[in-house]
Amino acid sequence: MTTIIDPETTTTTTPLGRAPNPRWPAILTAVAGGIFLDGAFITAAYRSSSPAPENSLAFPWQGSTAVASSLVWGLAQALMVVGLVAFARSDAPVGRMGKIGARLAIGGGVAYTMAHVVSVAAYDSTTEDPGALVAMTLFGIGTICLAVGLILAGIPSLRCDTWSPWARRAPLALGIWMVLMMPFQFTPALAVAVGIYAVLVIVFGAALLDQRSGATR
């Protein structure tokens, strides 16, 4: 018995759980990086002239500007979560370690987003107040989970042949920088560290977009 397959009627299906088109997640991630970069520049410029006490949660911002900045950065972080989900559903983080790392990174992004939400409610708190402690705890959890997750997922991504060489290095570079920037959290150099982080987020978004043509290289 012979089976004849008509090539014109054969269709290719996308594996369950894979993102067929990462364009919008990639664009949203790049937009998030742009917001982070803009925020880093504005914060650095305003820091020395701010009337807010240095032990306030939202320093150098206060009042309505503190609320607005937390809302904008929280939205940016939510946009980045969209990119992290697209990364987890791509074929880059292969193997058990890669999948665990990608999911951990998503959890870190969600924790970051929740930290900004709490910051809105605690915008006038000092760092010793309960609301501020909750926000800072979430920021800490988010930083660790996102950094570790991207490193765990980024290492196997280096072997992904459907992403171009520069793109497959982007997740690992972002994770490593998040570890390196931790000592700057409570120093004047934080704005510069966040600026570098923002640039790497933009590169990560570009890497997500690049995977669409990576398989043809």
C-alpha cells in the first residue's frame, strides 16, 4: 500500500505552547526598555535637586510625581513580562534548566510589577514603613528571580540555532547585568546601572524580534 502526500495540502503546525509571532511582545519589551532608560535619565538629573528626604521610598520623587512614576514604571514592567512569556514560549530556553529559568524570570517580572503597584499605595512612605518594606521585599524577590531565571534560561539559549549569534546572547547578558547591578541599589550610581539595564532590555526585545528570521540563517 502506498501513501501519497500532496505537498500543496501539507501544513506545518506550531507546537503547543510556542509563540508563532513574537513581533508584538518584542516591540512591547523594547518600549519597556525605552521607558526604563528615560526614567533613569530623568531620575539622575533630578536626584541632586530633589526636596524629598533620601529615606523616602519614592526618592527622589514625592507626591503626585511619585505616584505617576510608579504607575509608568509598573506598566513598563508589565510590558516586559509579555516579552518574558514570549521568550519562555520560544525555542531558545531548551531543556529542563532553560524552561525552569524562563518561568522563574516571568515570576520575577510579575514580582517587580507588584512592587510598583505597592509603591503607588505607599508613595509617601519612608523606607522603615510597612508598605515600603513590602515593596522593597518584592523588588528584591523580583531582582533575584529575574536575574537567576535569565541566567538559567540564557545558558542553554546560547546553543539555539534559530536565533542569530548576537540575539542568543541577549538573555544571558541581561541576567548577568542584573546580578552585577545589585550592589548599586542604594547608591547614587543606581541611575546609571538602571540605564545600562534599560539598554539591555531593549536589546532583549530586539533579540525576540530577530528570532523570526533566525531559522533561515
